[in-house]
Amino acid sequence: MRGRETVWIVLGAASGFLAVGLGAFGAHGLEQVATEGQMAWWRTAALYHLLHAPVLVLVGLVPLRRPGARVVGTAFLAGTVIFSGTLYALALGAPRALGAVTPVGGLALMAGWLGLAVGAWRGRA
């Protein structure tokens, strides 16, 4: 199974790897220097990041038809990068205005879930 499906599996595995590493960094590296609010952002980022990594793998395993798999996978990937990425950045001291971008990532994650549901309903998943 080499092809487009493999890309999503590799991206999901890499995302899971990063989520575990970043979660551990937050728990052990930021614990003494971050505020409770920053730690809450980090935990939320790591949780959503880790929860959506296997979904990217799923996109590679479920027989969604093109362009459905690309759209769903792209929504999950973009959502994870934007949602978790902005929260990670805020926890590390980025300007609070960056928080205005975080909901865009949440909407992309929701779009990914909706796309997965629609694909399943139409018999493509």
C-alpha cells in the first residue's frame, strides 16, 4: 500500500510522535517556568494534537475516494497545526492576539470530522 494513503499514515504517525514529545516537554520542561494558564493551553494543545494524530492515520486506512481523503486529511492536518500550534505558541509566550487564530484551527478540525461523516454517509468510508 504505497501511494496517497501512505502519506496520511506517515503524517499521522509523525504527528503522534510530535504530540507525545511536546506533551512530555510541557509536563517536564515547562512545569517550573510556565504559569497555570500557560500550562492549561499546553495541555489542551497536546490533547487535541494527540487525539487527531490517529485520525490522520485513519484517513490513510479508510477507503475514502479522491478528492474526499485529501480534503478530510487536509482539514485535520491544518486544524491540528493551527489549533494546537497557536496554543503551543501562546503557552511559550507568543502575543495573546495570536489566540484569535486558534478558532480557525478548531473550525478546520470540525470540518474534518464533518467531511469524514459525509464520506461515510455517502458510502465512501
